[in-house]
Amino acid sequence: MQTKRTVFPNRILPYLLIAPQLLITVVFFLWPAATAFWQSFLRQDAFGFKTNFVWFQNYRRLFADPLYMDAFGHTMVFAVSVTILSTTIALTLAAAAMRVLRTSRIYSTLLIWPYAVAPAIAGILWWFMFNPSIGIVAYMLRSMGISWNHLINPDNAMVLIVIAATWKQISYNFLFFLAALQSVPRSLQEAGAIDGAGPVKRFWTIVFPLISPTTFYLVVINIVYAMFDTFGIVHATTQGGPARATEILVYKVYFDGFIGLNLGSSAAQSVILMIIVVALTAIQFRFIERRVQY
């Protein structure tokens, strides 16, 4: 069987078609990344009047800074927690949606709505609900004998940003899991039922292996999301506090660069963060992908 190939009569036309995407990539990714990489080797005063080339001194100072290492640990805890919770809850909701027949579209639509909420709005929403003075959730927790105050308790603050970030990402994961579950042939599940396998066993032995490519993809996406796209949530809820207990790497880049005006250190942190995400993605595709059944 021969595969059809698209032949353009004009050799310039293919390049013109991809030119807008290439321009966007260069302007919004390659150029800022190159600028940050160059800035990480520089040091300038707070007013920008004097700049010195200091080689790797910004990087050496970062790894000797206990605050940066604490931010690294906070990021790992935050990313792992958000990834596990968001994928687990989304998979559970998608499996429940598959069992709903008459109201499945309404059910799915309601679950997709949170994805349209901006990260900052999502953070403010959960900040109000968990506010120790006026929050309804904080009031319910106190009525159950649970002391909650994310303004002074570091553990409460970490739980708050994990909940907010997880809630924001569940809708995205739900869409992919629902599409993956709908693509699983019902004949396979019916065959498992005939062999005497219960619903739980059928799910883990038949359905879950078939949707493992989707699960693998979402794990990668969720880790990148937790490291890069949660700045608005952290800024709206805790602003890295209390006592920098929720200062993840992406927020520390902002704090040191725009608040502390240490542009060299901020650029070095952004380069390290980019390298970490690329390395994690490469490791996942290199080792974890072998266990994925396509």
C-alpha cells in the first residue's frame, strides 16, 4: 500500500504556511530564552546603570543559597502533589461520566467549566473560601475542631495552593481521560465480564493499560503545569508565604527579579527551571514510556 504525499507546486508555499508559527516561536520562546541565558551571566545594579559579566557566579550563589534550595524542595512537593491529585480525581470523574447515560453531556460540561477560569481568579476563589476570617471552608473546618489559618501555618498554605492548582487542572485532565475511555472497545470489557472479572478488575486489567498513553502524556503535562503555569495561583493565594513556605521556583524567579531587582539571579533561576523541566520530560520519555502500552 502506497502512502500519499502532499506535493506543493510552489517551493516557497510550505515555508510561508509555517512562517507564522515559526515567528511566534522565535518571538515568544527562543528570543526570551536566549535573553535569559545571556542575562544569567551578568550582574547589574538595581538602577541598571552598570553591568558586569560574572560568568557562573550567579549559579554558584544560587546553589549556596538555602532559600533557593528550600524553594526547590517546595516545588517538588507541590508538583508531585498536584500531578497525583489532579490525574487521580480526573480519572475517577471520567470513569463516573462513562457510567452516566442520560445526563452525561451536562455532567461533562459542568466539569469542563473550571478550565476556563484564569489562574489568578482560581487562586482568589479558593483564598476567599479558606480565608480564616470570612471563608466558609475555614468556618466548617473550625466547627469540626480543625484549626485552619494559612496566613501563619506553612502546612495549611501549601495545602491551599495544592488544592487550588489541582482544581484548576482537573478539567484539562478530565477531557483527555474521557476521550480515552470512550475509545476503549466495549467488546473487551464485555469479554472480561463474561470471564467473571468485576468492574474494578476489568478497569485495572483492561481499560487502564489501554489508556496508559493518555495517562503518560498527562503526567508530563501536569508536571510542566505545576512548575510553570501556577504563578498566578500562588501570587493570588499566599504570595509565597508564610515565611516563604510556598515559594516555588517560578514564584522565586518573579520575587528576586521584579521585587528584589536581582535580574542576574532571576535569569539564572529561569534557566535552571527550564533545564529541570526539559530533563524531567526527557527522563519520562526515556524510561517511563517503556512501560506504556500503545
